[in-house]
Amino acid sequence: MSASDPMGTFREEVGELLDRLESALIRLEETLDDPELIDEAFRSLHTIKGSGGMLGLHELVSFTHTVEAAFALVRDGHEQISESLIELGLQAKDQIADIMASPELDDETRSEGDRILAQLRAVYPALESARPPHTGTSEATAGSPSIKPIGSADIGRADGDHAGTARGETTFRIQFAPKPRLFRVGANPILLLKELRELGETVIIGLMDRLPVLDELDPEACYLRWDILLTTEADENAVRDVFIFVEGEAEIFIEEIDSENLEESDIDYKRIGEILVSRGLVTPEEVQQAVNEKQYLGDVLVEKGLLTNEQIDAALQEQQYVRRRRETRQRAAAESQQSIKVDTEKLDALVNLVGEFVAEHATLSRISADLGDGRLTSVSERLEALIREVRDVAMDLHMVPVEMLFSTYRRLIRDLSRELGKEVHLELDGTDTEMDKNVIERLRDPMLHIIRNSLDHGIEQPEERVRAGKPREGTLRVAASYSGAHVLIRVSDDGAGINREAVWHKAVERGLLTGDEELEPHEIYDLICAPGFSTTETATNVSGRGVGLDVVRSSIEGLSGSIHIDSEEGSGTTINIRIPLTLAIVEGLLVRVSDQHYLVNLANVLECIDYSTVARHSSDRQLIEYRGSLLPFFDLGAYFSTDYRSTGDTSEKQLVVVSSDGRTVGLLVDEVYDTFQSVIKSLGRMYENVPGVSGAVILGDGRLALMLDVDRLTRTESTNSP
Amino acid sequence: MSSDVLQITGPLTIDQASPLANSLLAAIEKNDSLDVDLGESESIDLAGVQVLLSATIAAEQRGVSLRYLRAERYRSLCEYSGFQPLGVTEP
């Protein structure tokens, strides 16, 4: 993606805007009348329409215009928000996505668009007069009076996409005072106001200080006049052109009062007195005299009969408007200085390069140790410190909040719960928790499956819940939090929970258990993640067919993560997922067993013990006494029995104590080296199901080490333990 | 003095501005409370708006309570052109 690919940039932008729109609509459904959310929906549509217009996407612009107009009606208080608007808004979001996917519309897509617009017009008949705009022009405030009236109370309601854009906006003050004969010559000021609106954002202040009482009124004479603030990318000549046909029929003063190019960027703008002077309403001396009276300036000037309240009010509106424009501009400038958009592919490439950098340094470090040259060692150590810094910065760049993942589930839950006839309330927590973007991407499907399961099998039908003494509406909570180098994601529902007996019987039936085992509750729940296990006989559309939690578990384990289930029958189920913050670089402890090297994730290592010093438990099981209790351990060489040649000499052996999810075991190895940072490589399809290893790393000397899957190893050992 | 409802029919435009102003003035002078129903009027322009605004000032000066009913067009045009829709009390 680059600046030379406007369509690609636009697609990406629309994708983000549609996400924002959907999120606003779903939240709006809960609150129903949150002006900020209505505005957010409006602005998303408005920006899509504006950018689409510049690219000449007529179908997109035409469709989006009417949808936007519907939200404008609500935003401006002319219509009430309704569930129909939210539903149609969501359908419109899908429609826009379809149009973007294939701008050459087929008949089906076109008729779907027509259906949505027809339904919108049925809900809001005022939309009948929402004309499709001309594409390629600014449509910021265009529209018929019935669609988007902007009154004197509208001050400073900046459309987000107009505020602070980089195209050099100028704000003009236009004082337009028609002569009394204006109406008689057939001129219509409304058309002039409309033209000004088409140029940009406006604040229109009608002044009636010259309007006489009815007895003295000549009904055909024009007494009204206007102060207009216009922020536009057009130049002064274009603004003057609006008045070209009424130049002889009115006094027109146009003055530039603010500009993006102004060096003076003080947010404060002018004082009221200065504005009144610049408007030619009072002299500096009169202002000074009024200031000397030490009362509110406006009151004094009105009291003295120099000005009307309306004129003071107009000056105040100007002051507030310009201040707000400047604030928005400064904020936008600050934001643009603080952040730039970078293609994710470039970020991925950077993180991968940093990973390679780390691995290469391991080679250098090894050579420097072999050579024993102090100067080389010193350089290598300084380089290592620098690489750590570069790694941390690169990793930080790659982190995104889990909100990115969680927010996509709102729509899913809304649609699924309707499909299933269930009432479900979604609670999100810890959405600002950050994780590696690639990890988040790979969590998307497993999480989706878990959430679908909760909705399908966990949360009961409303009537069933009421019978069980629960609220009709079920709650699904998705929460994230940090835990060291990991993130914990918890998906919990207050549904029916898991029937352990049913799981047990099914496991026996499937041959997963003999029926003689005595299992702890969590071990029974673990069975649900066994391949092919399913307790519901009929698959539904929601949870899918044939794919069970075993796939979810292997996906999570593929991310060096773990999953475990807690449940209480009748009260609900919680799925706990523990996942590393990043997959790109892992810091591990390098160990050797026979002539094979293994890497143990440092996050799992508790300590290393000299095996010759440990007290073996008297039983024949592999147990040692460890910190006052018994610790199971196993010989890694025996576990990976291929070509294992035990030396029989245990005096040099080390016991690496590791822990995962509260399960602790010892791993007996021949030798422990130093810690080692590395990029984890996938094992490939042939080896991806080998138990106990989750990946491979290249060592400094070019040899391969296997990354141990500590979670699986501790699970295996605890299952085998008494 | 009494209260009255004045029904306005026909356009509220420059062509009808004079008769409109006359009817309103006469009604304001006769009543201390006046409701003006604009619902049957089909169109409005700024000359019409100007008469209606001016009538509210006349009413206020005379202590007459003046309200415009079914005044969506009036309100909409006032808001579009930057004026407070004086006399409109309906939400």
C-alpha cells in the first residue's frame, strides 16, 4: 500500500470506518440515545461518502448519502433514534462492505441496496427529499433544509473529517446585510446560504435587530441580515462569487479571520472587544471606556445603546467557533506528529528482521566466547544491550489493544443471539490490554468458536433462565489481563454450565476413558477438548459441525498458549486462555539431553537444581522432595526416547523445575546452558502434532533446538501422577 | 379581551406577506392570547418568516401570548437560516 494506490488506502480506511460504524451501532442498541454514538455513526458514513466521492465511486456515494442523511435527522433532533435505524444501519454497513468488495454492482447487491434505502425512507419519510450529492465535491454541509438545518445553536459542531484536514482551510466572517428591496428583485437569501454551506462548514447567525414591529413593517421589504462563519478550502474569490448576483442589493463584508496557514496559532483567538472592533460595530475607544467600567463588556455596550444583544452574541459565537477550530487543528497536528500509519507488512518484516538479528547475535556471542578475546566480548555485550533495546521498541510497535479483537464479537453476539432466540448481554473488560498483532490475528478463530459455544450450549433460552431463577438476559463476559509475559483471556457465561456426568459418559462411550478412572473436575472438563468430543447430538449452525474444542485447544497450543475450563452446573462456564504476549521472540533456557538441544521458555522456569543434591522420594515413582512437598519429575531423554543413550551417570545432571497453569514438574536434563533469545520457527505440518514440542529454533552454531511445550509436558506428567 | 385561534391557509410567501401581516396584527390587537395554526399552509419563504418573527415582537410589546402551532415549515426555515423560531413552543 502506498500513496500511489489511493484505492487501496481508501479500502483500508473504509474498513476501519465500517468497524467504527458497527461498533457505534451495537453500542447504540444498548443505550439507544447516546448523541456521541449517533454522531460517530454519522461521521463514519460521512467520511466514507466524502472520500468515495473524490474517487468517483458513484454507487457508494449515492447509497451512503441517504443512510448518512437518516443519521443526520436523528443527530439534529428532527427524528428519534429507532431500533429500525440501527438494524438498517448494520445492514447498510454490510452493503457498503459488499460495494467495496466489488464496485461494479451485480443486480443482487443493487437490489439489496434499494431495499435498505426503501426501508429507511419508510421509517423516516423526510429522507424522500435527500438528494444524492454530486460526487467529487465537498458535501460537508450540503443538503436540503429538511435534512440538515443548522441553526444558531449549531455553533462549532465540526464534522470530524473536515476539522483539521491538511488541505489548508480558511475561516471567513461574512457579514451579509441585504437592502430592503432584496425580496422585491426576486433574490432568495436561502439559496445563497445553501451555496455557502456547499463550500464548507458554516455557522449561520440570523440577525433581526433591524426588524420593526408588525405595525411598522413593510411586508415585502427585507429587514433580516446575517453573520456567517464559513470554514472552507475555497479561496475568498470563490466565496465572493456566491454573492455575485446580489452585490448591488446588499452590503457584503468578507474577512478572513482564521487560517491553517496563520503563524498565529494561539488558541485564544481575539477578545470580544477586538472582534466587535474588527466587525466595525464599535471603536477601540468605546471598548476601552466600557472596559474601564469594570462590568461585563457586552452588558455595558448594550446598556449604552451602542450594540444589541444579538450583535454581542454573534461576536461570542465567532470567538467560540474559532477557538474550537484551532483546538481541533492543534490536536490533529499533534496527533499527526505523534503517529504515522505504517503498513502491517512492513512492521512484520521489521519484527522478523529483529528476530534474525537476535539469532545472529547468538552466533557472534558464541564465537566471542570461543576466542576468549576481551575486546570482541566487550563489543558483543554492547551489541547485545542494543539489540535488546531494538527488540523492545520493535515489539512495542507490533502491539495492539485486544479491543481490536473483542469489538468484532459485538455484532456476532447480537446476530447469533437473535438467531438462537436468546437474550445476551456482552461485557468486555481489559480491552486496552496489548498483544502482538499476529497473536491477536491467530486468536480470532479460536475465540470465535469459544464464544459461539457459549451462546449455543451455555446460555439458556430466556424462559428456561427464568424458570431457573436467573435473569432473562444471559451475560457473556470477555476479559483480558496481563500476567507476566502472558495475557489471560477469560470468556465466561452465566449459562447452564457443564454436566460432568454427561461428559464422563460420553468420554467412556467414545473410548476416551475406561470408566475406572477417578478424575478431578478440571480433568473432566479437559475431556471436552479431546479430539472429536461433543456432548450435543445435533450440531447447530452456530457452533458448526464436526469441529470441536480440540481444534481450539490445538490452535491455542500452537500459539504456545494453554486453555482450561472451569464450570459449575447451573451457574455457568469460564474458559481461561493463557497466551504469550508475543510469538516473535522467545527468551528461553537452553538445555541438552544426549546430543539434542532443547529450549525451555524462561517464563515457565522456576529454578535449576543439581540433580545429585536432590532427595529422591522412597517410592518407585519419579518424585523428589521439593520445598516441603513432592514434585513429580521425568527424564526428558526417556520422554523423547528416540535414539536416547542414557549415560547412567547422574552426577552431572540438572533438574529444571518448570510450571504452567499451577502445575509444577521437574525436567531431568544432561546439561543446562545459558538463556537464549530466539525466533521460533514452525515445525511444519509433519511434526506439528509431536507432543511435547511446539517449535524449533536455530542455534548460534547453526544446529537446531526444539522448543519444549511446557504446558503439554506438565499436563502429561500431572495426568500420570498419583 | 379573549383568546383565539387563527387559522392560516395559503402560502406564507412574499405574495401573501401583506394580508398575512394584516391578519396577524388584527388578531394580536383583539386578543390577549393567540394561537396561530400554520398547519394548513403549504409553503413559506423568508418574507413569510419575517412577518411571523415581527408578529412575535408586536405581541410581546402588547403583552399578548402568541404561539405558532403545527409550525414545522416555519421552524425548519428559521433554523436553516440561523434564526430562533420565535413563538414555537412545540418540541
